[in-house]
Amino acid sequence: MGTGAACVHFEEILNAELLFLTGTNSTDAHPIVAQKISRALDRGCKLIVADPRRIAFADRANVYLPLRPGSNVPLLNGIAHVIVREGLYNKEFVENYVDNFEAYQHYILSEWDLGRVSRYTGIKPYLIEQAAIMYATSKRALILWGLGLSEHRSGSYGAMAAANLATLCGFWGKPGCGAMPLRGQNNVQGACDMGGLPYVLPGYQSYKDDGVRMRFKEVWKEDLPVVDGKTLPTMLRDALAGKFKALYAMGYDVAMSHGNLGEVWRALSNLEFLVVQDIFMPLSGKYAHVVLPSACVYEKSGTYTNGERRVQFFEKAVNPPGDAKPDWLIITELARKLGFSWNYTSSSEVALEIGKVWQGWGGINHSRLKERGIQWPCLDEDHPGTSILFTTGFPKGKVHLALAKHVPPLEEPNEAFTFTLVTVRNLEHYNIGSMTRRSSSLLNLYPEPLVDINPDDAERLGILEGAKVRVWNNRGEVFYRARLDKRVPKGLVFTDFHFVDALTNLLVSPGLDELMETPEYKVSVVNIEPV
Amino acid sequence: MIRVRINDRELNANPGDLLLEIARREGIYIPSLCYLKNGSVPEKPCGLCVVKVAGEGIVRSCSYKVEREIEVSTEDPEVNAIRKKILEGLVSNHYGDCKAPCHTPCPGGLNIQGYIGFIAKGDFKASLALIKERLPLPASVGRVCPRFCEPVCRRALVDEAVAINNLKRFVADYCMENGELPLEVPPLNGKKVAIVGGGPAGLSAAYFLRLEGFEVTIFDREKEAGGLLRYGIPAFKLPKDVVKKEVEGILNLGVEFQGGKIWGRDFSLKDLKEAGYGAVLLAIGARKEKLYGFEGEGLAESALKFLLDFGRGEVDNKAYTKKRIGILGCSYTAIELARVLRRLDCEVEVIYPRSRTEVSVPLREIGYAEREGVKFTYVTAPLKLIKGGGFHLTLAKTTLSEKRELKILPETAFEREYDLVFRAWGELPSDEFKAFGDIEAKLELNPDGTIKINSQTMQTSEPWIFAAGDFVHGAKTVIQAVASGRRAANMIASYLESKPFERAAVTVKFDFSRGKRAEEFDSNFLDLFVPSERMHLKEREPVERVRDFEEVLIGFTEEEAFKEANRCLKCGCLGIHKCDFREILIKEDVGVAKSRKKMKYAIQKDHPLIEVDSNKCVACSKCVRSCPYSAIFFSVVNKGTPQEVITFRFTEACVNCGACVDVCPTGALTKKELLIPYSRNQSKPVKSVCTFCGVGCNLTVWVKNGTILEVTGRDLPPNRGYTCVKGRFGWEFYKSKDRLTQPLLRKSINDDFRAVSWEEALDYVAENLLKIRDKYGPEALGFLCSARTSNEENFLMQKLARTIFKTNNVDCPARV
Ligand SMILES: Cc1cc2nc3c(=O)[nH]c(=O)nc-3n(C[C@H](O)[C@H](O)[C@H](O)COP(=O)(O)OP(=O)(O)OC[C@H]3O[C@@H](n4cnc5c(N)ncnc54)[C@H](O)[C@@H]3O)c2cc1C
Ligand code: SF4
Ligand code: SF4
Ligand code: SF4
Ligand code: FES
């Protein structure tokens, strides 16, 4: 908790007696997780699904909660309301392991009565009651959430509200229990673990802590900065304001993947110096001064960490094309150009250094990973890794019940823009699609951008299956083919951002998560019309 | 723990363990086609896993749980008989080609279907690498090969054979222009090999020996390497620069070439031994002229000598210009000579005692010569040659006796006048080497005077001396010399490393075939293919080409090659690498002669990624039981009988994950994207992790010659062998032409990018980042990590930001 990492492993899905899916269509976005969910359901596991779209798993749910986009916090707090009101929470656990219960109880009971919840979410109170009772009375319940929960202005609060449910019921540190974020991309977990964040050092250690800085200094022989780092959205804002001048982006096509692209582009073109390092020319290349060619996964060795903290080794299979080099080598050579005597000759040497600055990786090295992965924390060479967190207690002594606040989406459908656009992923492609579009088998399966719309809406607007449509708002316009899908509720449209000729992110709202600054990819107002 | 005795081994097992699992764990062979670890049971088990348990009799080991101490026999006669019967039933229902028809006759054993498959995928470099696994002279062979393969190409039954050799030439030429995939050249292992003769045989041996780490020196009488490629075959057929580049490619791997060194004059085998060569390969070709045996034959000039001199540039062209020429014989030497002389404006007649259909060179070659104006006179033999001012040749017609022996008809004798007459009956290896030294004298000969070798090991009567190429088998072809050289290299390597000589396992008995002869072939199968015209090489106009020595045939364009490659019917099974069925047949020694010769099920191609050929289905139902989405409709009636009927269909539920293909133990289910027949033990399984979603599926990437062939799921958590469609089918991007391959730089975003060296690019990056830091402070800089790069790389990126630039402005795509 607090690390954005899953407390359990995917296999625990099979041990749960109840699964609660919210904001995750794993059928498309995490297919192997979906397989495990299916298997659990086949064995009789109960299911609650909260999702605006009637996703495939909704058909198998005991309770399906079709909430309005952006109303996750009200829904989860509503469920908590029932649990607290009915006294269904785990009193023993709360007494021993939880702090802030009094304040939380007051907040939930006074602010989140079901009437209010129902107004926000559009869901009948009895359904919320059913869900709450089913959840709280099960023996082992696991909440899985995805970007559908996080990509909102209240994304972080949503995660807190979900975790609070598990805390209330004492669903921590036991098989088949917990609250698990499904990390989107293959090594987003690793990028965060490695300190690829402005607030923390590798292993989520704080650079504000003198002891921590000392420990790093012993290994790195350098003093560390203590000034707060900037998130990417802040960097971009500062670039627009002329205060931020140079960006070095490795394997991250900001100009395609970020929300509200128009503003991103303006920010990038305002930089004095932009370096991009990638396997394909990214859209950001348009604003770059230097483009560095890097090796892809098959052309180098290293580790990735999946969404269950499993550090996995991948081995070099083939040579990189032309002069392309592995990213670690490029950075190492750059450091040397900058006058620092970095002398890594392989990624496995880097792995050993990670273990020196972060105890969670203390026992992780490439030779141990040749056969199978290890889940951090793995304290030393003999430690088997940790599949379930918190079996013996919590890092800070007690679990804190945070007061999850509701921040409504920045945009609401109005007279001018009557539809809400939600971005999602499809099975056949991944994110900006730079790799999947260039794999012929996948491209053949899904060759062009589609937007999903409710058939009634489509009929009203004269949109036929497969017709070209224009989706637009104040920020831009994008063209797709329409796919009529009765799983999509009226008033919503769903699409992806896999294609260069359909830059969905142009349309995405400028809203940012209040705490984490994640763009509000899930709620943007648009109009749609046939062309 | 329970003690279990299998055959003669005592093993420990836990109560409840499956007998089959225990045996597998211990590496004890029990065949099985239908067992799956996931506990599912087929409706109709394959029954192959039977074993005998003492006191209980025959049991199926895949469902037998060990509960007490038992004694098991896996190789009992009764057990074997049961397996055999089941296998025979499966064989009689199987219709397919394990290997493509074109593969068998190729002396080089090239993976033809595979290299054509790579061309069809547009991956020309990988195609060449596959060829070069067995043939290091593809551009030469691609021009001169008589094409053993094309006459048996299955496509000929539909319309016309695939232009196999022209495709080989195409990829070889393409890579000469555009570069090849790099080879891994190992460091020298300290063992030295001498090769006498740098023709195709010697060069090929050198290539393969060097790639095994041996230090190789080639000694050759000529100044340059290449043998007859360089000095015998004329440039209009095989341009000298093509040979030169190809030879250089081999020598540049670190093979020493000593030209102008004649065995028998400059050195003997003893000298080589003393110089520390642990093994010698003799590959000096066939240089002794065959004679026909008629009066005055000695007066004729030697065609071979002329060609060799011509190749060396030692012929005075004027002496041969505008002459009337008679050439005796219709060997390669005869035809090449004829065509050379046409280019010197001679009038050329080739005289051959037999008929046109009996010539030993491909008719195609005769066609080129005819179009250039060479006259051919068949069924005519020389009787007598007299030299006066010119040459006076007496000839007579021939016929065949009842025993098909050649008979001259003296009554038909007639006379001809020529300015010059050449003998060109072909070449034989010479035995003059016997006189070159003591060791040479000991080398044994065959009755016909050729050197005696052990055909398995390629050793002469002296175990450290090997022989290959035309020197051994007489004048044949380049590809045969290459194959012989490659074989010799393998043998020499085993010899020097004191390893047993490997014997190629003969598996023809187990090769299913849809039919060999056209008459027996099921036309229903051929009807599955649409006719499409064969691409032909452009041939320069004869009147124009006889004026120079430039190449006559013009290679395919990319587009033509691509079209031609797509004509290939992909005959050979594209599931052979995963075929357990074949393995079991080989192990149980069940031949496949009685296989079905009629197609029963049309090949289903409607699934976007998977091809279904139920003619190869063994009805194990593993696909059905592995599919996590219950997306296969499958039924089988009368299983194992001639009346068997299989129904297979993908349902709407299929999400294209490919689990079913990987688990299918035959070629019934294959991946459409995999066009290369390969064997798993000749490719490298590389552990990998999927680069897409956060599940992080474990994958095995199958690599051969530096190219990925396919990706399969790996049986580890979290995915346990399963993947989604991206994991198995989303890997081709790495080959995309869009890959960035060079650092690019520009001063302003309004300029165009310029490709620069890493040196320049990194200097520029360093300089600008420092400049901006110094001017605006560290807070003006930012560094982004990636969700695609490794932990190690992300770690270094943030370390760079924090320790060098002293900023915490680090972020990653955690918000995307
Ligand atoms: C004119 C002609 C045209 C042909 N056309 C074709 C064709 O179109 N297609 C085809 O497939 N095949 C063709 N062939 C046959 C083909 O060239 C040979 O089968 C092939 O070259 C044999 O290779 P090799 O390495 O065994 O011998 P060679 O190519 O003969 O090489 C032998 C090498 O040994 C060297 N050598 C010989 N004696 C000594 C010595 N005492 N000391 C040191 N070095 C020595 C020679 O200089 C030569 O470099 C043709 C042959 C001829 C003569
Ligand atoms: S069609 Fe293709 S695979 Fe079949 S014999 Fe011809 S070249 Fe070989
Ligand atoms: S591809 Fe996957 S989903 Fe489709 S039938 Fe095969 S195993 Fe099932
Ligand atoms: S194979 Fe599919 S499910 Fe597995 S990691 Fe890749 S994208 Fe995710
Ligand atoms: S019946 Fe045992 S493996 Fe098929």
C-alpha cells in the first residue's frame, strides 16, 4: 500500500470467494488475468462488476453496477456506507490494525448516504446494498481495479476508497484477499519501482529522509537533490510558461500518449532541447533535436517487473538493427560523456547495484532469474521473494483509512457536447500501437481505428455500422469507423489511442488527478456525427 | 513416499502421482498424444501411454495414480504391440507431406520451402541466412545450378514449378547489395586444417570449419580462389565479381588463402603434417580429360585447358576469332566453350554421339547456346581427325543397340572441315598425385583410379586425410561439390575433436507424402490452389549478348521475387517442429508407407491466424481441452478406423490467442505467419517476457540464424504457457523497416534530421543538457523513464537525472 503495487499475485484470483472488478475490462487489457477470473467463476466464485460499459464479465456478475463515468468514489464510498451502517466490517481487524476509523466512520455515514450516491452514480440503492453485503459477508474477497478507476480527477481517491473496503473487512495479508491495481503496461511497475517518479528514489524511498540519502551516497558517491521533482504534467505546464527547457524522453512518446495533446505539442515545441530515445520514430520526434535509436526487448537482456511485483528476466535473442543500442548502454555512454566514470558492461551489473540501494531487491540478480521470476521484496540471496504482502503486519504499523474525497470530472456532457468519450484498449493492440501496428498478424486483425457507440444513439444520428464518423470537441477532431455495440450505454462513446491517424488523445480532457496528475482519459465531452 | 520400479529403475513417488508424470520426471520414455497436465481427460483417449503393471496388466499411465509399491514395464512386447496397432491406425488416416518434395533431391539439402517462405514474408536477409546454413556460395549456385529440385516441385502439377533457383539468386544478389545478417564467428580453437584446392568443395569446407573455430588454410595452384567458378565457368553465366565477392565473404571470416601453391610441386602431404595441420582435405577437382577414343583424337585441342587459360586471361583472342569450330562432346565444358567462341564471332558446331534428350547438362543450357547461334549435331560420332591447313573430321551417325549401347553406323560416314576442333567429353579426377610423396603413395585408389574414401566419414585410407568434391566423385556440379565439402568439414571437426562421426539418421521411412507420382496424386488437393504464372528471368537479346561477356540473365526484381515466392504451395508440414506424432513413429519404428493418399478434409484457411488441416489431425482433442475460451467445436466419430470423420470449427468465442496451435502435436493446426519448416533442436529457445501489458507473460522466442521464427508461451507463472494474441503473434515489429537504426540530429526543429555517429550525437546531447543546466538551473531539465524499457535502464535514467544533473524531475508513464 502506498507503492501502487499489487499486494498479492494473480494466482490469488483463484483463491478468492468473491471478486470485485471495477474499472477494468481485463478481457481486453489483461487477458491472462481474465482467464484466471473466468476459471475462478467456473469454480463458483462470486462476482461484482462496476463499469459504465456492459463488459463481457458483467454478463457473469452476481451484481452489475453500471455507474456513470467518474463516479467511482461515490460508488465505493456508498458501499462502505452500507458496510459501516450495517456493522458488517471486521471489528477485530479494525480494532487491532486500523487507524483513523472514527473519523472515517463519521465521514462515510454523514456524507455518503445512498441517496446521494445514487444521484452521482445513477445506480439504484438496493443494488449497492446487495453488492456491499455480498462483499462484506464473503470470506475472501479480492478487488481488482484498472485504469477505469485511476484515470480520473479523483483517480487516487478512487484507489483509496477501494483499498478502504478491503481494510474495513480485514481482507489483507490472506490468500484470495486484497485490493489489486492492474498495472497497464508491461514495465510500468518496474519504472516506478526504479524511482522513475519525481517523489521517490528507487524502492519508494524518500529523498527527504537523511538516512536514505546517506545510504544512496555510499553506493553512488554523489549527493542527491532534495528539491521536489516535477511530474510530467508540471514539466509541460512549466515548458509552456517558459520555465522548463530540456527534456530527455526514453521510450515514452509523450506527443502521442499524453492526454490533451494539443497543449502537449505546444509545450514540446517550446522546449530548447528535446532528446527522444526509441525503437521507432515517435510522434515526439517532430519536436526533437536528437533522436537516439535503441534496441528492443528481443535485442538485449534485462528484467521487467509485472503487475504482481514479479521481476522477470528476458534474454537477448537477436542483434539490434544498424547502430541501435540497448538503452542502458546509451545512458552509460552519455554519463561518460558528461564526465562520470560509469562503467557498466552489462545490465546484470546494474541489477546488482539496484539491490545495494534498495533492500527489496537485495536478493535479486540475473543469475537467480534465469529459470523463473521473483516477486519483490526479496531481501537476500536465500529469500524466495514475497507473493503476498502484509501477511505479518503493515509497514507503518497500522492501515490508515483515508477519507476518499470525490472530485467530479472536469467535464460533464452539456448542450454543446452531448457525448462522453472514454478511452480504452483493445485486445489486438497496445497503447500507442507503435509495435502492434507493425506486427502484421495483429494489424490484420484490427487494421483501423474504431469508435464504439450505442446502437440507439447511432440510429438517432444516422450512423451505420462501419460508417466513417467524426468525433470532435473544442480541442480537435478525429475520424473513426463506427462500431455499434449495445454494451455501450447511451451517451457514451468508447475508443482507443492505438492509431497515428486517429489521435484520440487530442480530444482528451485537460483534467488531472488531483494527487497524481494522471490525465482524465476516461471522461471528455465530445460530439459525434457521420461524415 | 512410495517406491516404484519402472523397468530396472527404483524410483520414489508420492501417493497419487500419475505414473506418466513419474516416468517423465525421470526421463523414462512413454509415448503419449493426448495427455495434458491440466487434468482434463479426452473423451476418446489415445491409448499410447499404456504400460504393464505387474499383477494388474496393461494400464494407461496417464490416468494411473500410484497408490502402492508397483513394478512397471514400459517396453513389454504386449505393450509394444498395442502401441503399434494404434499408430498404424493413425498412419492410415494421415494425409500430408512431412517434408516438401523439393527438399529430397537437393544435394545441398537446402530448406527450400523455408527460404522461399522468408521471401514471401519480405525478409530477404533471413532467407539468405537460411540458405547459407548449408550453402556458402548462393549467388554462384543461384546462377549455375542444374536445379535438381524444380522437376519435382509440386507446383508443376498445378501449372509450372516454382522458380526455386532464381529465388535463391535473388536473395543472394539482394544481400550483396544490402548486406547480410551478421554471423557469429567463434574464436580460433587452436586446431589447424589444410585444404588443398579452393573450388566450391574446398571453400565450403573452409567456411564450415571456420565457423566451428578451426584455423583453416587453403592451398591452390591458381592465383585466386574459386576453382571452376572462377576459372572454368564463363563470366556471361557467372560474373567474375560475383564469384569474387562470394569468395571474399568466406575468406574474410578469417580463412587463409595461399594462391599459386601447387600440391606435388610446392608441397607434399608430409610437409603439411610437419607444419602442424591436424587434418587435410583434398579437393582439387577433376582435371583429367575424358577421351572418346578415335583416330587422331590427340590432334584436337583440350576444351578444358582452353577455358582455364581463358579464365586466367592467357588466351590470345585473335587466334580464335571468326573461326569455324567443331566441339566434340556435350559436357558443361563443351557448351561453355561454344558460347565463349560465339562471343569471338566463331561459327560453332557441337557434335554429340547421343540424342538431345541424353545430354548430361540441363536442356535449358543448350537453349541459351542455340539462341546464341551454336549449332548442335546429335547422334553423330567422330571417326577420324586429320590435320592439314585446317582440320578434316570424319563423322558418322549412331544408333542404340538392343542393349542400349551406342553403335556407330559406318555406312553413314561424312566429312567436315573446321579451322579448329576441340575435345570436350568431360573430366575425371586424376591419380597423378600418387607420385607426389610418401604419404600420397600410400593413399588407396578405387578400381577406376579415383581416390578411395569411406563414404560415411569422407576419410581416405589415411584417417587424417579427407577428400571431397569432383576430386572424389568426378565431374559433377557445384552444389554437389558444396555438399561434399560441408560433409567433409563436419567429419573433420568430429575427427579433430575426437567425437564420434555423426551418422545422419535415415528417416525417409517416416516421411509422410501426399504422393510422389503425378498419376497417383489426389487432384482434389491440387484444386485448392489457383493457377498463377511463373516468373521468368529476363534474357538479354542473343544478337546483343554475343557481343560481350556481360551476364545473360537478369535477376528478379523484389516484386517479381515476392510474387514468385507466393506461388509456393508450402508443401512441407509447417508443424514438423512440434510433431510428437512423428517422433513417436520413429521411436516405435512404425513406417508410414500405408498412409492415406486421398484428401479427406479441405484445408481451412478462414481463421485469421491459424490454418487447420484435419487430414493431419490425430484426434487427441488437446486443442479443445487447452482453449481457455471453449472456442473450438470438435467431434470425431469412428476414431482410429478408416471411417473416421473429424469435424473441427472455431467458434465466435475465439480470441486468437494461439494456445491451441502450440499444443497441437501434429501439423493439423499451424500458425499462418510461420512459413519456415524448422526443427526445434536446430533453433535456440530464448527466454523472454512479453513487452505489452502488465501481466508480463513468460515467452519462449525461437531463434535461428539471428532471426525470430515464432513465439510460444512458457510454462511459468503468471501465464503458465498461455498468452493473449499479442504475446504469440505480436513480435514482428522488431523487423519493421521503420526501425530507427542511426542517431539523428538537428540544430533546430525546423531543419531536417541528419544521421550522425553515436560520438557526435552523445557529445551534442551532453553539451546541450549541461548548457541548459548551467543557464537555467537543474529545475529546467526533465528525464522520462519508460514502461517498455528494463528495470536496469529505468534505474540508470533516474540515476543520471539525480546524480549528474541533481534534479528529481524524473517521471514515467505511470499515468498512461
Ligand atoms: C566449364 C564448366 C562449366 C560448368 N558449369 C557448371 C554449371 O553450370 N553448373 C554446375 O553445377 N556445375 C558446373 N560445372 C561443374 C562444377 O564447376 C564442378 O563440379 C565444381 O566446380 C567442382 O568443385 P570442386 O571444388 O570439387 O573442384 P574445382 O572447382 O575443380 O576446384 C578445384 C581446385 O583445386 C585446385 N587445384 C587443382 N590441382 C591442384 C594442385 N595440385 N595443387 C593445388 N591446387 C590444385 C584448382 O586450381 C581449383 O581451384 C562446370 C564445370 C566446367 C568445367
Ligand atoms: S511448391 Fe514450394 S514447397 Fe512445394 S515443392 Fe515446390 S518449392 Fe517446394
Ligand atoms: S486461438 Fe485461443 S481462443 Fe482461439 S481456439 Fe485457439 S486456444 Fe481457443
Ligand atoms: S501476452 Fe497478452 S496477456 Fe500476456 S503480457 Fe503480453 S499482452 Fe499481456
Ligand atoms: S491415453 Fe494416455 S496419453 Fe493419450
